[in-house]
Amino acid sequence: MLSDFEAAELLSFLTPEARPDVKGHTTSYILGLSGNRDGCRFLRTKPDIITALFALTSDPSIAIAKDCYFTLINLSADETLHQVLLTDIKVLQVMLKKVLDPEFVFSDQICSILSNLTRHLKTCKIMFKVLQEDVGVAKLVEIFCAESFNKKAKFHHLGPLLSNLTQLPEARSFMMDKDRCVIQRLFSYTQYQASVVRRGGVVGTLRNCCFDHAHHEWLLSDDVDILPFLMLPLAGPEELTEKENDGLPVDLQYLPEDKKREEDPDIRKMLLETLLLLTATKAGRDIFEKKSVYPIMREFHKWETDVHVTAACEKLVEVLIGDEPEPGMENLLEVDIPEEVEEKLTKADAREQEELEKEQERMKQEEEEEKKKRSDTEGAEKEQEAGLIR
Amino acid sequence: MAAPQDDSDDGMDEFMEKFKTTTYKNAFSKDNWEEEFDKIPMFMKKAPEEIDSQSYPELACLQAMIHDEDAPPEEQAANLKDEGNEFFKEKNYKKAILSYTAGLNKKCGDQNINTVLLTNRAAAHFHLGNMRSALNDAAAAKKIKPDHLKALIRGAQSCIELRSFAEGVQWCDEGLKIHPTDKKLQELRATADKHKRAAERDSRKAKIKEKKLHGEKEALLAAITDRGIKLFQTSKPRHRESDGEEESSSAALSQLSLDCLSSQEATGARVFLDEQHILHWPVLFLYPEHQQTDFISAFCENDCFVNHLALMFGEELPPWDTDRKYHPQNLQLYFEDEVKDTLYQVKPETLLLKVLQHKRFFVKAGSPSFIVVVKGSPFWEQFSTGKKIRGL
């Protein structure tokens, strides 16, 4: 890595008054450094350089500002950098406010940085406080849901940002404030085709919120109605019987024959986990039965090929078709599990996980063999064809 | 009047006596005192329709004060606003609108008054069912004062009544930005959203139904053409302007063919394809001798004529058969090729499908028709003169 002397030299080139071409080369070089782990760790030891980078995000040269933003994105992606990045909160606050400017060209980059900085609990707590005080999470949700707030930015990364924030109970309280309309605005984005980042962020947010089972009744109520938006990405074009159709929520009735399911398996898994969480209370389970959730899951299970997602689906289906638990055990999230049982269950889970992974490996191997076989025969065919043409 | 200047009381007593016997001039009478009261502005319970200065001079005077052209415009506008509000309270929305409009026309510089005038006029329109006007007024109010809660609520409500649900949600969202905890706005948003989703479901349902119907039509036409059955083109192709390029040719063609399938029979019976993919045709039997017809609503293509004839003529002969000669065994069946002026004889044992597939058979108006005559009858001799007779 660079010596202290070389680092000091770099720093001198990072002042606003430095010659633009020198500045530009330096920021470009540092961006390159930040592209790998060692470079990041090196920069971690040079807080002055980082401060200089923050300052240069306001440089009149778009190229230089861009390099700085991308460097910061890389740095923020590394957890060990979070402490040093947050040493001077004021710098962060200045950057934050820029997001509110509808003309600002680097809003998306700022959103990525914010999203990275909120991933881990400790920094997340600090970030939430800063966000609430300076910009207000409500404003961020508003910007996230506004179609054309800023022509140059899409704000998709606010999705994972919100998802990260909802690790915190205070963020969840805010999202599910009954006196406001916050979480409801996110629902329609569970099917936002244009961005998997946005979709994933929204579903992650909803999943985190569903850990609070005190809010389940409100979430499942007609006024809020979270259920259809969780089911839609998992529903397909298959026709159901009339009886099953009648129970379905309005949004799931008469789906066109070209209806596609969510294509990202991780998001599918999160949706299933969210649904499973909502079955914790008896009231929730009753609503699931009334709204024909099982038939949708049944068809989904037939369609799904990923082993992990299938496992999540099966867990949900077990609850949907299983008998009601005995009195006293109705809220599955509150049941006291005796220690030995808990141990056994954890071991069983670990074993299941192992088996799933083995199965996945096996499937992958089979696929590769198939591919190899096919390419062999294709190769042979191509040779034949080529022979013919000649 | 008695002279009141003496000190004696005698005149007084006399004076007082008079009150007991004579009424004073211009007294209210027992019968009309309520009517009279209603004419006095102070005692009016509601404003009269037209303030006629002859019958209500006092009210006309008051009104002149309200409409005092010399007062500053803000004052006039405020007075008109109050007047409008009074009419509104009486549910006289038309009059209220007039007052508010007059107030707005003062073009006074006070934006608060103007906002209220617009919002109140929006409310009056709303109660009259003029949703479009209500929405326009609410929008105008919102333009002047974007945070005016009543305008925001009224705008959202109007959108919902106009079934413009997505717009309604937008109004609510705009309002909730400024008044995030307002219950009414939240409630309206939930309502608008719900209706929007129901409307989307209805449109999906309609699309699927249309597609199904279209599919059934196509299947029917395909079944007919696959069998080599020809439909007689009676009408000119209808020009469809709304169709897109690709759709128009096949859709127009199928529409045209379906038009040809429409039976002119009042029963509205039509050829259909059953679940086993068998066609059933509405068939006409013509009895030119007696100018009679029989209509079979669903003649299965795999059925033969014998069965139907037996059904119709087997047990009882029809009343129009005055000669009592239309026994099944005496009957002959033909179909006519009008173009070539030929009659083709159909043996009763033949299946309907076979006949329909004949190269000179054209289904007219969706109903295959057959001529039924009695073998060797005088009518037949006459009828068949000049026509060519052929077998199938």
C-alpha cells in the first residue's frame, strides 16, 4: 500500500484549489483504490482523505464529484468503514439535504450511500436519528413514492434504506403510525417491474414491520389491507375454482393469462416469510382462510423450482392447512419453547439447511452435466454443419 | 280622539272604554297575523324568493345595503359570502352559488375570502350533484391556497363521485403531505384506493369475458369452415374504423361471417358448438304448397332428416295439411341452389352434415333451409317446372 508520504501527497491534491487535472487524476485513482477491500482498509486509516472526498463532492467538475460519490459508495459498502465515515456527522447532514433538491444530479448516489450506512444496527441507529432530525423519514417516503420528483434520479435505493431502518423498533413505529398514512404508500411497489432494488427494499421493509405482531390486526384490516400486495407477486395465471375465486381479494381476481410471478427468488422467499409472520395470530389465520390464501400457495408450490423458496412455501402451507393449535398456543410468536425442545429444533433446522444446500449442489451439478452434454452434441452438430457448408 | 288636556279623569275612562269596542287601524287580524309577520324582515324565518321592493320594502332596503356598490370590494365580497352561506344553510344551493359567484366577481384582493368563496361554491355544487364544477372550484381554491384543508377534502370527494379514483388518491396524497394526520383525508384515500382496485378488477373481468366470447366465436367459425360448410354472404362488409391494423382483417372477417349466421327468426336461435365439438343448426323446413314453415331450433349435424320428419308428421298431421297427404313416407326433401336454379334432392336418411357439405349448398342467414313437398303431387309438378333437378 501507499506510504504515509504518498498519502499526504494525495491529500494535497484533493483540495478545492488544486489544479483540476491533478484533482481529477487523484480522485480517479482513489476511486480505483476503493474498488477492492485492501484499498478500502487503507483509506480507513486516512480520515483526512475521506473528509477531503466529502468536500470535493461539491466540486464544480461533474467528473470529480462523480468520482467522489462513487468512492464513498464503495467505502460505505464496507462495514469497517462506517465508524470513520460517520466521525463528522455535519458532513453527512450537508449531503443529506441535497437529496431534497429536485434538480440535484447525484441524488441516487447519495441514496446508495445512505442505504449502505444503515445496513448494520449500530450505525443504523445513528443514521435514523440524523435522518429524522434533518430531513424526516416521512419526507424520504414521500420522495420515494413520488413519480417524478427529480428528473435525474430514481431513488430506488431508498427502498433498501427503509428496509434497513426498519430493523429498529422506532422506525417500525414510524412506518406503521396509525395516525398517518406511511406504510400504505409502499404497498403498490411490491410489483414494481422496473427495479428489483426498489421491489426488494419494499418487501424487506414490509417483512421487518410484520415482526411486530401487535400491528397485525391493523395491517390486515380493510383500511390498510396489506395482504393482496403480498400475494400478488406470488400469484400466477392459473385459473381457480369459482368458490376459491370468490374468496380472493379484489386485486387477485381475474388475473390475465400472461400474469408473471416475481422473478427474483430472494424476494419470493421474503414474501413467503412475511406471510408466515402474519399467520402468528388466530385473527390473522382466520383472515388468511377467508381470503383464499391457500389456493394461491398451492398453485405457487407447483410452479416453484428453487429449493429454499419451496421450503419457505411449505412452512406457510403447513400452517394454512394444519389444525388450530391448542388454547394458550394461539399466538405462535409468543409461545414459550422449552430449552431442550428449542435445542432440538435448532439442530433440526441446521440439518434441514444442510440438506437443502446439498440438494442445491446436486441440482447445479446435474444442470452443468446437461449443459456439457448439450454443448458436446451441439459442437458435434456444428462440426457436421460446417462440414456440409464447406 | 278625546281631548286629553283636562285634569279630570272622566275623559280618560271614556277613552279607555273605546279600546274595548273599536279596533285600531292597521291591526293584525286573527287570521292573517302570521302572514303579516312573515313580511317583516326582523321576523322572517326564511328569505323570500324574489325581494320585491313593493311588497317587502324593508328587505329590499337591507339587500341594497349588502349590495352597496360604494363599499370596498373586500367588504362586498365578504357580505356576498355571508349571503351565500345563509342560502346554503337553507339548502338553497342554486342561490348560494349565485351569491358566491357574485362575490368572486368582485375580484377583491383578499385571497382568504376568495378561497372560502370557491370552496363554499364547490360545496354547493357538490350538494347539487355538479361534481365536475365542484372539482373545478376546489382546484381553483387549491391553486390560491394549496394548504386549504376543506378544498383538498372537497376535491378528493368530487374525484371519487366522478369515479376518477386515481386522481382522488392523488388529491389525498397532496393533502396528507401538508396535513399528515387528518383523519378525513386518510379515510378518503382508503376509499378511493379501494374503489380504484375494484374498478381495475372489473375491467380485468370484462376483458377476460370478451376474450372468452371472442374465442368461442372463433372456434365456432373454425368448426364451420373446417367442415367445408359455406355461408352465403348477404350483406356488404361493414366498415370498422376503430380496429387496429392486424385485428381488423380477421376480426372484420369473423364479424362478417357471424352476421351471416344471424338468423332472421324471432327465436334468435343460432348455430352452436357443443362440448363434444358437434354443431347444432337452426333449420327451416319450407312447405311452399301451403306457404308454411317449420323451425327446428337445434338440428344436430349427425342427425338425419328421417327422425325429424317422423317427429313432425309421424303422429299427427299439421292443421294446414288440408289434403291430409303429408305423411312422412310421402315426403321429399330438396334444397335450392338459387344461382343455378337447381333443386337438389336430399334423401331423408342423409345426415345434415353431409348435405351442408355439398358443394352447392350455401347456408343463408345462418339457417339451412329445405323444401318439403309431397311425392308426385300436382303442386310438385308445377313447382318443379323449368327447374333442374339433381341428386346429391
